[in-house]
Amino acid sequence: MAEFAWDILEPEEGRYEFGLFDETIAAFGAKGIRTILCTPTAAPPRWLTAKYPEVLREDENGRRLFHGSRQHASHFSPVFREFSRRITRAMAEHFAGNPQVIGWQTDNEFHCHFSEDHSPAAARAFICFLESKYATIDALNCAWGTAFWAQTYRAFAEIETPRAHRPTWSNPAQELDYRRFLSDGVVAFQREQVGILRTANPRWWITHNGFFKNIDYAGAFAEDLDFLGYDSYPFFDLDPARRMRSQAFNLDHARSYGGNLLILEQQSGPGGQGHYLHDTPEPGEMRRMVWSSIARGADGILLFRERSCRFGAEQYWCGVLDHDNIPRRRYREAAQIGAELARVGARLLGTSVEVDIGIATGDFDAQHGHHPISHGLPCPKQSAETIHGYFFSRGHAVGCIHPSSPLDGVKVFFIPHMAVLNPAYVANWTGWVQAGGTLVIGARTATRNLENNVHGQTPPGPLRELAGVEVLEYGRQNRPDRRPLPMVMETDRSQIPTDRWYEALAPAEGTEIVATWGARHLRSLAAITLRRLGRGQVLYVGTWLDDPVLASLHSVLQSLGKAADPVSHHPEVEQVQRSGPGGSFRFFINHAETEIHLPLACGGLELLSDQPVLHSVKLEPNGVAIVEQRTPCCLKNQ
Ligand code: GAL
């Protein structure tokens, strides 16, 4: 509550009114519903922007944003920061003694609509950010390679934020630093609010609903919070045939930043504004989406939203109740979800999602370093989604893992073409491979340094030793239909089409060749290599990880005893296992419009019906079953 209510809480500068919220919190409390409050800073009121227009952000063309929607104020404006601290302090002190208030969401979806800032306040802050990062202008000139195109700066004061209105491409090192600066601004802005809230009441937990551009959620942002939150709107994917897959990826990607999540907004009705309106969730779909979120790591869910608003830009973002507030099928479905969670929720707490095949996601530098110099190739997140989709649709326990996270229990870990790669990760990966892990590195990885400049070392730079390979030559495949470049697998001489990119590889001594190139000047040169190290292996793939290449890698992984196809799989049934000290629970979620009977490798107690299931599980359309896995043989054996 209160995330967009600044004008009610502070109707004019310095005059605070909390009566409406006191009453509402008490009314909910009387019904056993406790409150999460939000700092209202995503929508500063008109009195503030009218009197202090300097708080408004500016876009990349130097145009000041007007009042009239939301997210219009600059996190770098000292004036806005002061108002943010004041309203946060006023709310924190007022509600500190209210036992019904259990926690807070900071702001709302930082950067969800607009993530840049070129206002004068941001420009000044950018200079301070650079001064504290580089200390001397020479160090900055060297890191940014400003000798190119005569960009050398004589003083920090000469530097501008990278605006759009220039004849052509900008400096990729400057671009990446600018995005880090934007992220730091959000972290600092949030940190002030968090500090005020924690001082007022240390019992409160604090979270935020992400995940958007130009914010590094994995570092200081997450450390300042108790846990991360996410807003899940699977119907943004307008293709119902893709939704199961995109929803799974988005939830897994969200979880990669900090483990289990709170879903602060879970789609409950059709959402729409401006030019779009989602499909309306059909009977059972809201419940199905909720259970998918829980299966994939949510420890709590709030439906967006209870009532559909009759006015404003989001009047068609429909919730559990329609505009007339008459309870209909969505209300009954929400009540069913509530009853089920009340019955089984506690069993699931303390468990986490099991992942066999991990994909590196969430790395700020790799993702944001890609865009200024992408060569029209998919970004690491898009590549991760392709890999995830390949294994997800074959029923594997695939998930996303931040590259700085430990890889215990993970069998295979994919690096999806992270051209900018932090060399600090390499030591962990080496230890994990030695202990039995299989690392799969996509082409182009580790070719640029953290400044977003090309490495002087032969690619894959800091990964050369671990991968046991060097890249002799690389190139973009722009028209593989005109110049096809198949790979030839060593095992069976099968030819695999490749797309987007090629690399001719030189394996080091002891590194094996898994595939060679089968055409043009590359014929017979290595295309995929394998280095054995300790009990594990490193596969280096000299082309893009698209479906045909993933299929051939899948066979290689199977021959290594990794990524065996699951025993019981149906293409329209999502299966996930959550395990922890309290037990191990396998979720079966039917995304089909028909009833499905799925054979089980082993049965157990089905939690929602409280009935044992033995050899098969019956799933109605949109149906869900959660089977407690009791015997060790079940635990990884479906
Ligand atoms: C979320 C946002 C909500 C509301 C909802 C529907 O992204 O946090 O405030 O805007 O989407 O658009």
C-alpha cells in the first residue's frame, strides 16, 4: 500500500496526513491481513515538481520529462533526494509502532519505464562518480581509450553523459560506465530509504520489486535488502504457446539475483493500457501461474490487484474483482489459491529449486557492455533464454545462476556469449570443474575487459587456460544461406548447420576436438573442443548456441553422463523440484487445455489433495499436483 500515494500522504509540502492509511491498515488488521507499505517515491506529487522543476529527469536528447505519469524525478537530484528522505522518515516514524505493518517495498519497479538520466543533476553526479572511480583524468582517458576520435579530456568537468544526439556511435567504455553510474544512483537512493526504515523499526523486512535495465541487482542493491522481489506478468507474452517457456525463464532469471523471491505483483486479470490488452486468464490460469511462481522459487505471492481501478492510465489493469466490485470467477479462484496456500504453504518454506543445468545470467557488465557494441548479435540474456528454452522444453531441471554464485549440485553450466567477462569468476569455475562440473563456453566469451575494450590476449583471454583453447580467427556469419558453414561432429560425422558467428579454434595439448568445420577456408579446423580437468570437463563452442548446435551439445553431454533425458516428461507439463531440510517436493503443472495422465517414476503424497499417488498423476487442464518425494531414489529420478 501507498506506493503511489505521495499526494495523499503529503498533500502539500511538509504537511503529512496518515489517517486514511491508519484506518485502512486497522480495517485489514481486524480481518487478519497485515500490511506491506511502500515508499511513494515513484510518483512525486505536482506541488513538488511545480515548485522544484529541477528534480525532473532529462532524456538522452536533453528533453526534460514532464509531470503527468510516473518515474519522472531524478535519483541524482539533491532536492528530490531530500524530499525522498523526508517522506520516508515521516512514514517510518508514524508507522514504526503499528504492529500490523510487517515490511516495506522501496519505491516501485525502479527503471521499469525509463532508465536514463541526463539532467543537470545527473551530469554533475556523473562527473563525481568518474572522479571517485578514476582519481586522475589520465586514468580515465586510458580506460576509455579516448585517443580514438580525439576524445581526450583535460579535466573531469569536461565530461558529459552519453546523449543520443551525436552523428554516430559513442564510446563503448563511456557507455558502460554511464550505466554503472545509473545503477549506483538507484542503489544510493534506495540505501537512504532503507537506512531510515531500519532505524525506525529494525523488525521490518525490506524488499523491492525488480528487475529492469541499468541496475545491478546482484551487488549492493540486494545486500541492502532482506530479499528481492519480482512482479510476474506472464501474459505479457501474447503467444499462449510460448507462455509456459517464457514464464519459466523470467522466473528463473529473477531468482538468479538472490535466490527465493517474494512476488509482489502476480498477474490475476488481463493487463492493458495504451495500445495493448493481454488475453484474459481463463479459469484455472491464475492459479496455475501462482503455482508456477512458487514452484520456481517464490516464497510469497501478492496478486495484482484486488480491485480494478476505474480511472487513470491503468484502468484496464484488471484484478481479482472487476470494475463493479462484484466477486466472480477470479475472486473464487483467488479464494481457492488462498485456501491451498494456507494448507500446504508452510511445508514448502525452507526449500529451494533444484537445478542440474545452470545458465549464467544477471551479470551487469556482460549484459550492459553488450549493447553499445553488439554487432547485431543476441545479448547474453537472449542467448540464455534460447539455451533455457532448449532444455526446459525437454523436461530438464534447467535454471539461471549468477556467475558469481557457487555451483554446488549443478552438473552443467553454460556461459552464454558473455563478451565482457569478469576474470574474478574463473577461479571458482576452475574448482567446480575439477570437482566434476561441465562448463560450456559460448563463442566470443571473455573477449572484452571490464572497461568494455578488446583484450590484448588471444581469445578467450582469461578463459584460455581453463578452456585449453585459442581462437585463431573469428567472423560474423551474416548470410549463412549464401555461405553455409556446417560443423562436422567427430563422433558420427553428422553435419550441423551454424549461424551468426564462427571461430576457428586451436586446441592446446591434451584438449580434444569434438567438432570441426566442414566448409570454406575453415575446413578441418576445430569448431568445438573439450578439455578434461580433474573430474570435470570444459567444452568451448566456436559458434552461436542456437538450437541445432545445442542439440549436438546435448548428445555430447549425454555421452559424458550429463543431461540424461528425464524418465517422465510431457511437453506441456512443467516439472520442478523444490527441496530442503523439510522435504523434497515435485511440482507437476499442466499448461495444456486437456487432461493429462503422467506416469511417475515413483509416487508419494500429493499435497493439494492430501492423497497418495502411486504410478501416475492425473492433471486436469491447468491442473497442479505437488508430490512429496519420500524415498531417496525418487529425489532425482523422475
Ligand atoms: C507493474 C507496476 C504496477 C502496475 C502494474 C501494471 O509493473 O509495478 O504499478 O503498473 O505493473 O502495469
